[in-house]
Amino acid sequence: MSDKTEIRGPVTRRRRTTISGGGGGAVGVKQANGSKREDAGEKPPPYPAKAKTQEVSSRASNNGKVGKEKGCHVLQESLLSSASGYSNYRGILNWCVVMLVLSNARLFLENIIKYGILVDPIQVVSLFLKDPYSWPSACIIIGLILHVFTLTSLLVFPSACVLTVDSITSVGGVLSLGVYTVLLLKLYSYQDTNRWCREIRHAKAKRLTRPNVPQSNGSAVHCHVSYPGNLTHRDMYYFVFAPTLCYQLNFPRSPRIRKRFLIRRLFEMLFFMQLLVGLIQQWMVPTIQNSMKPFQEMDFSRMVERLLKLAVPNHLIWLIFFYWFFHSSMNFVAELLQFGDREFYRDWWNSETVTYFWANWNIPVHKWCLRHFYKPMLKRGTNKFLAQTAVFLVSAFFHEYLVSVPLKMFRLWAFMGMMAQVPLAWFVGRFLNGNYGNAAVWISLIIGQPVAVLMYVHDYYVIHYGEAT
């Protein structure tokens, strides 16, 4: 018995030392000492099973500490094993989607290369309609709606700003509304002319091309275009700045810019502008201020006297303004842009009828009204007199628009003054001829404008200063 114990004792000590390291050495020594005591005839310690349990627990605790410090393996299953319990395969689903898209993209590209684009939604409509292509183009309808919205905004937005912004003066309001009104008329003409060209093109008529106009040297300076070659930004912006309200595909152009002519017109613009300001401040303003009291007291004789006193300076200022704007300014712009048509006015001073005066003193506006308003109404079967009345009605609206909105008061004096031209034109054309008709035109110009000026100034003073002074 003691021999077996002696043989087993060293083996046990080596095995425990190898497995448990330094921590198990004490146990091995303890067991060895126990064996020695047993060999020496001493009694074994009580409760051997309990001691063995403590020994195993101590070894497991020591092994856990070593695993946490230096171990890299744990008891676990592979993710693809059924025993792992793993269920997050989102990346594989995305991979399937990517592969599906790439494979179908290749098929789609192969089909396009082989057959081209064969999709035509109109063929589906043809199942229900005999000729689906006869419907109006949606782009044209949308463009028309946007065009109407643009023209409306050019009238409404500037006037709203003038009425609501207190820092805008009356003179600034007149200039702003005048610029936007000119732009409105230009855009209307631009759309109308291109619509005519499109209708001609769709009717398969000959191409709308104007012949080359020979200049002084016998050759055309600028190349001429035909629709739709004119639909460019360059062409549109040239028309916006050109001194005309009527658009056409090819404007007559001058061969060169005459520098001396340009400098003379510039000098006239600067000189007459200063002259206008000086005459208004020195001559008209005191007369208007002194005219308020007779209007307030309704002294008829004094009102007539003040009216006649104001008529001369007002008429002189109107004549200077006419020369400054229609001759100096518009010729300056035309020369700068090489715009060839310089007929901005005709001999309105020889007018024997009121109608002739309005048709010849402002040629750009007259051409626009004739081309885009009067003649289209006649083509629709409108009576000639009604068409003329409608032209005066539109003109009266814009006159009132350019006066009442900047003054921020609506009295309709300008509107009624323009509409009064209709019966006056009928009366002069019916009963007055020759020099009598010409004199009647001059009287209407000399007296009519001061009346409107005094009425507006009187109402302006009453509104802003409580009473006329």
C-alpha cells in the first residue's frame, strides 16, 4: 500500500503542477505532505470529499482568471449554423437587390441597343381617338398660361410696390411704371409675332424670311433669320432695348454708328433735361400753387385766368419733352443699337383731325395698337368705330394707370380726358376741315392738358395737405 502511494505521489504532483501552474503548487505540496504523513503512519485528514471539491473549485477559478487575461477563444457556434440562432441577413438581401438591378440593367441596355426607344404613349391614346396628334400641344398651353401670368404680374407687381412702399416718390413711380409698361407691350408683341410665324410654319407655307435690304453700299450688313432661328436670347434682348414696341424677325439696321450724331443727341438729352427741370421749378410750380385758392373757392373767372396762365408754360414744357424723348433720346438709343427705322413721329403739327394727331405723334405706340389690337379686332368682324373706341379705351387705361398709381389717388381725370377724345375726334372730323381742324387740334392740346394737371394737383393738395393753399 505504501509502495503504490509513493509511486503515485510524484506523478500526481507533476500533473497538477503542469495544469494549474503556480497556483496549484500548494495543492500538490499539500497532497504530497499528506502522502508522506500517510506513509509515516499518520491518520488521513477528515472529510476527503470536501477537500477534493475545494481543490476543483480553486482550479476552475484560477483557470477563469487566466482565460480573461490571455485567452482568445470562447465556446460558440458558426453564424451559418442552425444552432447559432443568428437571423440578421440584411446585407445578403441588399446583395440580392443589387444583383437583380445589375442583371436587369444589362437586359434593359441590350434591348435599347437592339431595338431603340419604341415607347409612344400616343399609341395608347390612338386606341380611343382616331387622330391623337391633332390635340393642342401641352407645352403651348402651359406657355400661354405662363405668358398671361407674366403680363399680369408686370402690371400688378410694380403698382403694388409703388402703392405700398412709402420711399417711392411720384416721379420715381411714373418712371418705374413706364418701364414695366413698355416691357409688357414688348413681350406681348414678341409672343404674338412668333405665334403668327408658328401658324404659318405649321400651315406648310413658304418660310417666313424677309429679303435682304440693301444698304447704302449695296450689300446687307446683317444676316437675316427665319423662324424658329430667331428664338435666341440675343435676338430677344436686342428687341427689349430697341426703340420700338413691335417685334419682327429682322429689323432694318444701319451700317455703322455715327459718333458725331450720337454725341449731339447725348448733348441734347442732357441740355433739355436740365431745361425741363428748371422750367417746371421756376415757372409751373408757382403758377400751380397760386391756382389752388380759386379752385378751392370755386371762383370761376379766376379759375379760367389761372388755367390760361398755366396753359402756356405747360404746353411749352410738353413740346420740349416731346423733342427730348422722341427725337433726342430715341435717336440716341437707335444709333447705339444701329436700329434703322427712325420714324418715331410724323408731322402731327399739321393734323387737321384729332385722329390724325393720335396716329402720328407717337409712332411706336400707334404701330403697336394698329398691329396687335386694332387690325385683329377688324379681322374678327368688329365694327371700325368700335375698334377705334376700344383703342382709345386701352390708351385711357394706361394714361390713368401711369398717373393715378404714382400719385396714390384715383380720380379718373386722365381716363376721362382720353375718352373725351372720341367725341372730339368725331366733331372735328365732321364739322371742321383744313385750318379750322388744325386750330381745333392745337386748342385741345394747349387747353386740355393744363385742365387735367390742375385737377390732379388740386386733389393731391386736398388729400395730402388737408386743404388747397
